[in-house]
Amino acid sequence: MGAFNELPVYKAAYDLLLEIFKFSASLKREYKFTLGEKLKNEVTDLLTTIYKANKTHNKLELIDNARENTEIVRLYLRVLKDLNEIGLKRHVALNEQVENISKQLAGWYNHSK
């Protein structure tokens, strides 16, 4: 594989992080510094894990960790939607990004077995 930042899954996760940073600034104060920070940290961990997985021969555990990150991101996004901190349209768009990442990670995982 090429450089980690050329991986489609890395690019997709990076784009997701940018979107989360953009909307988290508009969260109510009580959510900005709790769920907003957790969400940003989780996607940052996802990017870091993708980088590490690309640099090692033993990818499966790291890819599995990245898949866990995506599920936690999904959970946080759902909580924010249920708290009316993000609208349905944005929630759907963000979940489509997460689903794209999830599918790419699943494919990478199966290819690496």
C-alpha cells in the first residue's frame, strides 16, 4: 500500500473528522465539552489506528480496533441526534460517512486475513 494518507479509508475518516470539528463548535456548552470532545477524540483515534494498521504486517487487531471506533462514533452521533444537537439531515449524512468507513474497514480486514 502507498502512504497512509492516500488510503481511501484514511481520507474518508479525515473528512469525517473535519465535519465533526465544524459542527461541534455549535453544540450547546454542556455537550460541546463532553460528547463533542469524546466524538472528536474517537475519530482522531480512528485516524491514528488506520495509520498504525497500514504500517504493520499484523493488521487484523488494529483494523478491528478501528471498526470499534466507528461503532462508538455511531453511538455518540445517535445520542447527539436524540438530544436534538444535530438535525436528522446532518445525522444521516454523518452516518453515511461512518458507514462508508465501516465498509472499507471490513473489506480491509477480510483482505488482510
